[in-house]
Amino acid sequence: MAFGPEGRSRKGGYDDMAIQFVYMTAGSPDEARRIGETLVQERLAACVNILDGMQSLYVWEGALQQDRETVLIAKTAASRLPALVERVKALHSYDCPCIVAFDVDGGNPEFLRWIGDTVRPVDQPRE
């Protein structure tokens, strides 16, 4: 990935790879760890942060719910997002898990490049 001023990604770099952070929730720290380990081992995410102790309020099937959940934040490339979403859905205990991606608009160029290189499929050479 090539970077312009202030570390912002721009087209025309070595791979034009857009980086995303993916926010997810899980029902327990153990479930979050299992999902996170799988995503990293399968190169769907370069890194997954796990933050325990989040309180969630939401309406489900017409009733107000309050639960303790664990947050996961995965760092990945936009090109890997569809596979990441499907893998999380297959591993997750929820009927409708929270999986939401946010574009990364800038940051440390070396870190963003590391994310792109780490999630690149093994058979895809760096350009």
C-alpha cells in the first residue's frame, strides 16, 4: 500500500489494499478468544483485540435485553472482509452477531502495511 500525507492510503500503491477495522461482539471471553484465534490463524485478520466487560442494552424479539459481552476488534483488508464475516457467523453462538467494518483513513504507514501483508493469502505475492 502506498501512503500519502499523514499516512493516508491512496490508490496506485503496491497493492491498493484498503484496511478496515472490524467491530464484533461475543457472548463470553472464551468465545471471543476462539473466534479471534481462528481469524488470525486463517489469515483473515492480522490482529484481534479482545475487550471484556462491555455492557449491552438492546431490543431482541420485542423485549429489552441487558447482557455482558466481549468486544473484538479485528484488523484486516477490505478484500478479506466477506470471508471474515462468513467465518465469524459460522463460529458464533448468536443468531445475528454484530460484525461491522470501518474504513481506516490513516495511521502509521508501517502498521497499515503490516496488516495488508499479514492477511494477504499465502499464494498471492507482494507486488
